[in-house]
Amino acid sequence: MTAESTTAESTATSVVVSFPDELSAWGRDQLTADRFVNYLKRVYDEAAPGVEWDEFLDVGCCGDSLTLTLRVETVEPAGATNLSAETDIEFVEREGSVHGGWCVQSADGPVSTTGKQS
């Protein structure tokens, strides 16, 4: 087995990442945008179930950063750890909260889709 084949075998084809369910619809759009998904693949070389990534989503010129914790739920195939540009990233929600963002700047900003965020 060569080093190249070992790397190919340990490269994830897909990763499921969860996000807090308090994230607004606008925040979800930012999270799933190609630019953010590609950013995750560039910044994180590896992923394993249970690993958490503290990230922020830009809310534009009129707000502060929207901070949230992303959690790796599953990696396929099992045992793979490396991320590549070809790795698919799927997002699912889990119970949790977010901090900052439009909700602290404007009552007219996006609100939680769950109604839990005040």
C-alpha cells in the first residue's frame, strides 16, 4: 500500500455537520452557501465524529458576527478522517443556541426559526 492510496482511503467522501436549531433562516442560507462550505474544507484538514468547530457567520455591515458551534456527526466512509475539495458536507440541525448577529442590532433582522432565541 502506497502513501497515496492510504490518503485516498482515509479521505472522507461525505461529512454530516450539525448546527444549532436556533439559527435563523438567513443564517442557514449563509451556512450552506458554497463559499462557507468551501471555507470549511480549506480550514479543517480532518473531521471525526464528535469534533466541534467554533465558527462565525458574517451578518454584513450592520451587525456583529454570529457565532455558533458546528459538530461533526458522521464521516463516510467509516474511519476516514481527511477532508478534501471533493468531500460533500451535509448540514443537519440539533438543539442549541447562537450568539450575536442581527438579533442584537435590529428588531427587523432575521429571527430564530424555532422561536427559542430571544
